[in-house]
Amino acid sequence: MTMTASKDPIPKICMFCQNLFEARKSTTQYCSANCAKKAYKDRKRQERIVHATQENLEKLSAPLKELQARDYLSVEEAATLLGVSRWTIQRAIKRGRLQTLKVLGRRIIPQKSFNQFLNNQYNESHATQTSQVQW
């Protein structure tokens, strides 16, 4: 396809303002230089927003990935991973649902115990939901 001007004007719709205009080239997208500039600024603005959103997600998920890779978690770290308060984790420990180790007066949670706790919680909630549904 050549980009030379045609003899006959081509009726087109502007990609930015949606107005009808007559283009001289088949590749023309905008009715004027102003619309082209505004569309460019819009496109660049959207790219900046997407880039900033991706950076924020990466910054937020980096600490969680680091916590998930550890072999042992503190009560506060376990609470952060689950999105609950540390008192909720303390209650689970007190009730015997979450196994911990006491090292130098601090409670640490082995990753294996934490994963088992999550699986048990999922299985309990899933079992109660399916038992409530009766056909």
C-alpha cells in the first residue's frame, strides 16, 4: 500500500473526536494536527498509568513473595500473609489448629505447619458449604 496522496478524497471518521472528515491518504487517522496531538497525549498518559500500576503491584507483592519463601514465619508475618490480625493467629495457636515452635521465648511457625493449617481451613470451609447445599 502506498502512502501517496490520492486524487479523490477519502471519507473517514477521526479516531479522537469521531467527526467525519475527508482524508487525502488512506493511512490518515485524525482530522487535524490538534486531534493527533491530543490522541498522542492520551495514549502516553494511559501508558504512564499502566506502567505506574504495574510498578505498584510489583512493590506490594515483593514482600509477600519473600515471606512465602521462608521456612519459618513469625506470628506477625503469618498474619500479613493471611490478611488477618495477629490475634487471629494467636487464637488458632491457642486452639491447637496451628502448630508452632518456641525458640528463645518467641513463637515461630514452620512453613509446613502453616500450609497444613491453610489446607485444613479450606477443607473445613469447603465441607460446610457443600453440606449446606441440598438438592
